[in-house]
Amino acid sequence: MSNGSTRQSVGMNIIRKLHIVKPELVEQKAMATILSDMDAEIDALTANLEKARRIKQGMMSELLTGRLRLIKEDTDNGKN
């Protein structure tokens, strides 16, 4: 449906004949609601991820400066 040898193009006559289907308004609103809910979920997950990253960074800082030490548990209950 396109014409041209070097640069392909679609003429206005062809574009005018195109039949474009769009959903009914009720369906559009339902899709918008779902997308808004998904955006809210993404925002919440992003906030949780950022919080976890800040906690991790703080713990790494505590460990590297020696203010916090990890102690290995005694797994054999003192038998050895």
C-alpha cells in the first residue's frame, strides 16, 4: 500500500480509507482504572525497593565501620 522508490510513504487517500476501531467508553474507563491501579502498585513497590536499598546501605555502613558485628552461632550446642 506504500509507494515511492527511495523513501516509502502512505498517501492520504489510503489513510482516509482506514477503519480505526476504538473501545466503547465503558471499556476505556475500565482500562484506565486497571492502568491506574497498576501505576499505584508500581509506586508502592518502588517505595519498598528504595526503603530496602536504604536499609541495606545502612547495614553495610555499620558492618564496614565495625559498629556492628556478626557473631557466628554455636551450631553444635557446645559439644566440641
